[in-house]
Amino acid sequence: MNISVVIPLLNEDESLPELAAWIDRVMLAHKYSYEVIFVDDGSRDRSWAVIVELQKTNPSIKGIKFRRNYGKAAALNVGFLEASGDVVFTMDADLQDSPDELPEMYRMIMEQDFDIVSGWKKKRHDPLSKTIPTKFYNWSARSMSGIKLHDFNCGLKAYRREVVKSIEVYGDMHRYIPFLAKWAGFSKIGEKVVHHQKRRFGKTKYGLDRFYKGYLDLLTITFTSRFGKRPMHFFGLWGSLIFMSGFIIAGHLAYEKFFNQAVKMTERPLFYFGLLAMILGTQLFVAGFLGELISRSASDRNNYLVEEKLGLSSTN
């Protein structure tokens, strides 16, 4: 199969028939074999009923229905598990992403050997309350991840099948799938300017909380990708440095006390800074040690992505 399109949705019954017909027209025009996997993330409208009706007339339409709302990341992860196309697309169900972009993004994956092609909504039809925070968020994501994308949060993306089968999307990490893929070894990440359309039906499912949640998720994924399997390298290093600084302060005060007859150590503010530094340093070091114990007992501690094998039996 050439293409899988994974579409998470929540209460989008009005837009689904038009979106399905639009995708079908594009796929037929370019003679692609395809499947569309709608993942209903606990909708309370007629979204699932619409998907059932669409599947009756088009067997390329497939559906997954959650019992409750789990979030976009969960919907994408389940859709990725079911996808079988050579190239897997993600797009939103609100008709703001154009299926006409799919053929060129497919070509970039298949002919230009990209692992990921991310959409860039260069001209957005959003209010300033969304566009300005989005620019700051994208700048932060570029700086911390090292991935030169202008629009991390664009729902329209194309992935080589091996990418989505090699990563796990959880929490709210759908914004950082390129980061997860890069950490897994898929570093050929491209970008394409895509058309952004105004929402015609329903209302957005995201509020201002997505910005602070996105920032916290960025810190989480940055830390776990670098130190998830070696927490002592972070906590142990900083714990040792902070403890040693406190120890040096304490040593200096002790020297002044016994050799220079200075005032009492406990009467100097520097004493409490040194004491605090030694306590914090010890706590950080212990946190790193406990992190190492947890990491070593994790079931996936030796899971590595192997790209190819040569001259080895698959049973070994």
C-alpha cells in the first residue's frame, strides 16, 4: 500500500464527509493505493456514526473508536500501530489541512529520501493570540531540539513507515514526533510550505494551556532523550559540583574560625549557603543513584533500533 492517512478527531462530524471525499479524489487522481484511519478520540457527536457510513461506501476508510477522550498523542499512537502504507500521513479532521499537499510530500519521502516531511503553515488564518505564542514556542523547540522546523505543531506531516513503527507517542508528545524520531536515528527531516485554511465547522479543541503544556513537554523530552538511560550523568554531575561548592565554603569558614579568630561560623550568612549547597548536592546525587537503579531495572534498557543485519541468523 502506498499511503496511510491517520486522522485523530474529536467532535468533527460535519467535516468528515467532505474530508473523506477530498482525500479520495486526490488519491484516485494520482493512482495511489491508500487507507484512511479515522481515530475517534471519544467524540460525543455523530462522528463515529459518520465514519461507519463512510466505510460502507469506501472500504479504504477505516476507524478506531476510543471509549473516552485520551488525547491526540494516544490517537496517533494507536493509528500508527494499524497503519500499513509505505508513507504514513497525519492530518487534522477540521479541513484546515489540505489533502492536495499529500502527493508532493509523498514524493519528497520516496524520491528525496526524507524520513519525515513536516508541513509549515507559513501564512496562518489564526488570531494574534495564537500566532505570537506559536512563534515563540517554535523558536524554543528549534533551539532545544536542533531540528530546523518552522512549525512543529502543524498537524500535516508525512513519515516513512519505519519511523512511526519505531517510536511511541504518549502524553502530549504529538508536538514532538520529529524530536522522538531524531532521537531514534531518523535524522533526515524536511519541511514543505502548506496551505492553511480557515476552520469551517465546529470549534478548536485547544486553549491557551497548550502553550505551557507544550513548553513543559519540550523540557521533558529534551531531558529524557539525553539522560533517560543515564540519569547519573545529569544528577550526579550537578550534585557533585553543588556539594563541592558547599564543602569549599564550609572549609573556608572553618579555616577563618580556627586560624583568624573570626566571628562564629553560624553568624555568617555564607555558612548557611554552604550548608544548603551540601544538602542540595547530596539530594541530587542520591536522585541520580536512584534513577540509575530504576533505569537498570527497566524492561527496555537494552532496546536498540537496528537498521540492518549482515551475515547473521535471525534466530540468534
